[in-house]
Amino acid sequence: MNKLERFIYNRFRENASLKIKVRNIYQGVFDLLPNPKIKSAYPIIERKGFFYGFHDHTPFSADDSMLLANHASFDLRMPKKNEILEVGFFNGEGHKNFNCIAETRAWNWHMGSKLQWCGNGNKVIFNDHIDGMNVARVIDINNSKETVLSDSIASVSPDGKWAVGYSFARVEKLMPGYGYTYTVQESDLDVDIPETSGIYRIDINSGDKKELISINDLASIDPLPSMKGTKHFLTHTVISPDSSSFIFLHRWVNPEKDISKRFSRLIVCDIDGNILDIFKTDGMVSHIGWQDSEHVLAYCRDPIFDDKYVLFKIGNPEESLIIGKSTLTSDGHPSYDNSGRWIVTDTYQDRRRVQNLVLHDTKTDTRYDIAKIPGSKEFQSPSPYQHWACDLHPRWSRNANLLCFDAIFQGERSLCTLNLENDLLEENLKYIERRDE
């Protein structure tokens, strides 16, 4: 953001609906100018009609030979009941050969069907809707053997042994576009702070389920004034690299006033649901990820420095560190590479509807914009209930040589990859724009 845009953002950020209207008008003025062209420091491979979803899981297999993907037969509208999504993977040179392994009816544009690898093997897991229930399916791509778990999942542990989940029906009710378009038999969907809905753990091999912590339990811990008269839900779980703990967002909203105005806090629990930390984020957290099993990165509201990327140390809040204090000045979807040095993130569409693909070197505090990718007005979500926008959501390959992201090329949603080769290791990164601290 430039200084004017930051001023406007700060002026309207407490009124989410009005902020969105002002943004749309602002971008609409610049739509009168010729469309900008894509700029990239590296060649981009497009897979039109495909996408992956969120940034917090890698779609690459353990050896990087396969790339998970979703394919829908339509775009520019919300999924309807029983509309299918193909799930599968790309392989071959350049990951150009698509192999469909299944179809699902539980999906959305932002997170897909939560398609993920189960550990380092060839099993994949994703959500589906069967007989009135949101469930998870596990398929071995070597022999097509399948098992069905009794509940949907959100995140799989890196060791592939367990997963955590929450109510996607509740998420869809309170954060439309991030759940599934089905009415399921959950008795507490209309309860503001339910005792029977929360986060659960599922053993992927046995299917055994354990309730870990309820929304009611969470809301009773250090309650905030903004919680009064609101409905609570949980989302955005990510399991630590050593599979011992997980982070998630505890959120609350008053849908009768403004469903776009959400309050959030970032919480970390161990494998049994014991709370290890509730980080100080002043009611605003958007996107999160792990650096290692002791450090968590979040774009959030720091009490002193306002909205920033903050690196937290579990159990030691005084050790929090601002990342990219003067260069990472807007929200994005961050994740660390396997060395813990480099962050990949993105930006939302600017006034020209351009999204930046960003690498940040935490060793030198330097930001590199390696691609500038234009979007289109057609992908601007008309309302909080019609949310089909396409964010880049960048993700690392296992060896950190490849980046995968979703983008809009020629008006069509595409799954893209960009090959950095060994430029990170050799400290010879190409870029479109560089900004130092």
C-alpha cells in the first residue's frame, strides 16, 4: 500500500462493508486505464481451469514429483449443492500431466476440498459430502484403495498419522465461502457459543475421533469486550512441523450487524488440546504459518506497530519479532521454506488489480517482488456471500526450488508453478523489484 491507501484503509478498517465498497470504487476508477501486463523474473507454467486452494499446506509430494490439484467445470460463481470438483495430481516433466483420482461435492474456491498428502507416502486425503454428512476420504493413489473417515478434516499432521477438524457447516454460516453448501445435522449451528462444537482429532489409520476443545471452553478463557452478543467459530488450523501441536483461529462475528467484520485471536494447542499460548493480536489475525515447531508467523495487529507480520515464540510472548517492518506493509498469505530463512507471500489486488508474488529474506531483511500478476474485475467478489475471488496463495515445494500459486490469466483461474532452480541456495535471486529495510 502507498501512504494514501494506508490512510484510507486505517480510516475504514473498523467498518468492513464500507471498506470493501470504497476499495471497489477506487479500483473501478483505475479500470478505465489499459490493462497492465504480467511481469515475472522467472517463466511461469499455467494449468488453466485448475487451482489448489489455501497457502498453509504444500501440494507437492514428498519427492516433488507430483502436484495436487482441483478442477472445476465452471467459474465466476459459487458452487451449488451436488456440483462436483475433480481432485487429482499432475506429474511428468513440468507437472503437466493431470491424473484425476476422485470427485467431491464438499469444496469451495478458497480452500478447495482440503486436499493434502498423508505424510511422505502416496495417500491423499480430501473432504466430501456423503449421505448428508461432511466426511473425509483417504485414497492410496498406487492401488486406489480407499477409506472414509466419519468427519471432515482441516489439516493433516506432517507425519501423516492424524488430522484435526472443525465444523465446516458452522464456518459457512458465519464466514461464507470457506465452508460447504450443505445443511448438515448439527444441533448447535444456531447457538452463539456452543458446548458441543469445537476442534477434534482423528486418527487417520483407525478413524478414531477425540474431541479436543470446545468453542465454549475457548470463549470462557480471557473473554474480550468485542465478544459480547457475537457468534463464535473456529478455522485455519495448521499442524506444527514435528506433528506435536497445532495453531488455529478463534473467531467471532455479529452477522446481524456486519458479517464481514470479524474478530480473531491466534491460539496454539498440543496434540491433546491443551492450550500452550494465546498470542496478543489485538483482535485481528488473518493468515498464519509455522517457521519451525516453536515459532509461528502471523499477519496480525501488533499493539505497538499496528498491522504487521509478527513472528511469535510459543511460551515467550516477549520474544515476538516484527518481520519486514517497512517492506511487508500489507496483508498476504505467508509460509517459510524448509530452511526457515525465506518467506513467500503475496499481496491482494492493488488499484490496478495487480497481485505481487513476494519473497522475503529474513537474514538480510530484504523484499523481492519476483512477479506482478494482473487480475480482472470479473473475479471481484460481489458480496460476502458470493466470494469467488482468486488469491495467489503461494506454496513451496519440498526442496524450495518451486513455487506453486493460483492466478487469473486471460480471465481464467489457473494453477501455476514457477521454478527458482537453485537461485535461493546460490543467493542469486532474480526479481522485478527489490526493497531493503
